[in-house]
Amino acid sequence: MNEPRRRAADTLQVVEGLLESQLGRTVEGRPLARLAATAAIDYSGAAWGTLFLDEGTGLEAVLTLRHDLETPADEEAVVDPEILRRVTSSGQVELDHERLAAPILLEGGLRGVLYLDGIEESAMGEAGNLAGAVAKRIASFLHSADLVDRVARQQKGLEELEKLGTTLGGPELRRRDFDNAAESARRGTASDIGVLVILGPQGALAAHSISGARATEIGPVVDNLARSLTPSGSAPHEPALGTHQLLEAFWADELTATGEEAERRAAGFVAVGRQADVAFEPGDRTFLRALAHLIGGAVGRERYFRRAAEDPVTETGSRLALHLGLAEARGRALATGRPFSVLLADIDDFKLVNDEYGHLVGDEVLRRVAEALRARLRTHDFVARFGGDEFVLILPETTAAEAARLAEKLRNLIAESTFSHHKIRLSLSIGVAVFSPEMADDSELLRRADRALYDSKTAGRNRVSVFS
């Protein structure tokens, strides 16, 4: 066997040994590629060589080795651009005098080039065969590494979805939930940027979160995407977040009335972008679609709870919100040892308002009374509509005496006011009760407040009574 052929055979054996040594281990594509290229340059008889890899931004030299000791060390080795152009165009090994270039092909595209220079003319044939064989081995290393990265990313994506599903399980979404969703979108698809946008009922931008870039830089792009998203969830095809972009809209199972018809409108979208020219894979879109479905369910659940927790006439809390508020106040009182009180307020003879002016005016009066009550409460107090013309007020960290004083102020406020354009005058009867730890449940507290309200009614109405 002649010397060039022997060197080529030895080099391939070294390269095959590299692959065999990595079986059962995590495949690191770039380090293996460098080792294989080093072996090729070392044993090919070339004076020097370079390994180029394309990670999405064009060919970049990741390794250069020189063995020509007769060339001054400070003299730069210059790669012939023409041979690089030819190998890029042909996808085959290109030979030119003392130099050659072998393409590293992966899934039909050029992933890199192994370049050798300063080869003796008699060794060019074997060097070309060697470079082509090593380039194929490098491609296999990179392909294996891509597969490992893909599986790892999918596994990470599943972990992200599981974690996010736990945090989005409550009835209320917070800012950190939006941030976590945008971060999960970015990490789960190995993107440079992740964006979450929540739209209001009419399609206006209601909230957004950005991961991977400063909001001041990408904010206008997000605004444009939000405005261009159609009710059906389609978006423009032009890249807005990078060279490659994925966008998945989500719905919240909410109907928006438009005259006699109803329109189902996208509630928002999650999008990711990559700056490098590395296309997204089907698995990335599957992950993003699953993430969008998860977020859409959370948004829909929050909107349902919001509607269910609000009385549609008075815009105060509903019966559901009342029980949630009582449970929260009870837990706080048991934890801190501080009391809380409730007021049960009833509009005296409200039926006469409906009978004389109609239910539309009656609803307006209820709204105005609710507004008057809320205006006199503290920020941490809570008011809910309990029945047709009854309201419950939860007053945290308030004794019975303090609650009675507030009830008197509210009673006087309503008695001194007029409601609707009919200038209707009203009065309130109010019952006061204070929580005590021995109560079996919250209904006992409401029963005590109702008993005090009954005392106010039987004593002539327009007064405050405290349960004793």
C-alpha cells in the first residue's frame, strides 16, 4: 500500500474509532466534527486545513490547523474562495491543484466544508477520497447530535408544558403567568424570542409578555402582530420576530355579540422567532400548538370565573364571589387572630320602585346604590349582591362596633341621596355580625347578619342592628 493510501486508511480508522467511542454517550456534534477534521488534516499530508460549519448564519471557520513548518508562522493561510463557491454549488468534492474542498451535507443542504491545502500532486486522489469520507462521517456526527438535541428539546418542552399547566390551573392569571408562558414558548422551541399576547373582546391588545428581547425593541412588532391578527386567528406571513417565525392563535370559548349574530374571535396568540437561518421543525409547531391550547384554556377559565364572580346588573360580586370572599376573610382571621365583620343591607320597600317605575329603572337604582356603597368602602373591603335588593359587605379586620359605625354612615348616605332621573328616595336596613372562630361555616355568619337585619326591619326599617 502506498503512503497516501495508508495515511487515508489510518485516518478513517481513527474517525471510525471516534464514532465507536461515543456509542451510548450523549452525542456532541461540533466537538466530534473538530476531532474528525483534525484527524483528516493530520494524516492527509496537507500543509494546513480548515473546517467550516454553517449553524444558520453562513459558513464559519471553527478549526484551522497548519503543518507546513517551512511557511513563516506569521504568514496567514488564505482559503481560496473560488473552490468554496464551487463546492457549495456542486455539493461534491472539488479538487484544484494543491487544494481540495469536501462538502458536509445534511438532509439535502450544505452544513459545512472540509478544506485541505498544500497537498502533493501525487496524493491528491487519495486525499480527495479521504476528505469525502471524513466529510460524510462529520455529517453523521452532526445528524446524530441534531437528533439528540431534538429529543432533548421535546423532553424539555413536555416538562415546560407540565410545569406551566400547574401554574395556569387557578381561576386568576397574573403577570408572572404571562411571563412564564412566553419563556416556555422560547425555551421549548429553542428560539431567540418568545411572545405571548392576550387580546380583549374587540381584538385590542390587552396584555403581552416578551421573553428573550427587551420590550422596547420588540414592542412595536408585537403591536403590529396583534392588530393584524384576524378574528379567525390567521396572521401575516412576513417574518416579524426573526428570519423564521411561528405563531399560534388561541381561543377562550367566548362568544362576542354582533347584532343578532355571534362571532368567535381569537383571544390571543403565542409566537416565537429565530434570528439565524435555522428553520423550525414540525415538532416545534406541535409544541407551540399545545402551548397555545393550554393558554387558551387558562384564559377562557379566567374569563368564565370573572363573569361568574360578577353580578351583571350591579357589577358587584356574585354569590360565587361572596363565598370565595368569605372563605378568604375567614382564613385571614384564623391566621392573624383579627376579627372581620359582615353587613347585610336591604333596600327598604324596593318592590315599590319596580312596581311604579319598571324593572329597567329598578336595575338602574340598584347600580347606583352599589356605586354609592363601593365609594365609601376601603380598598380591601368587598361588596356582593346577595339577593334581589340585598347586598353583603365583607369588612376585614373590623370589630362589630367599627362595622356598626360604618353601617350608620352608609345608611345616612343612602337616605340623603336620590336615585335615577326620577329622584327616587330610598332607605337601608342593615344587620351586622362579626366572625368568631367557633362558627362551623360561613353560612352561620350570614345567618347572624340576617337575624340582625330582621331586627332592623321589625323595629321600623331604616336602621342598623348588631347581632348579639
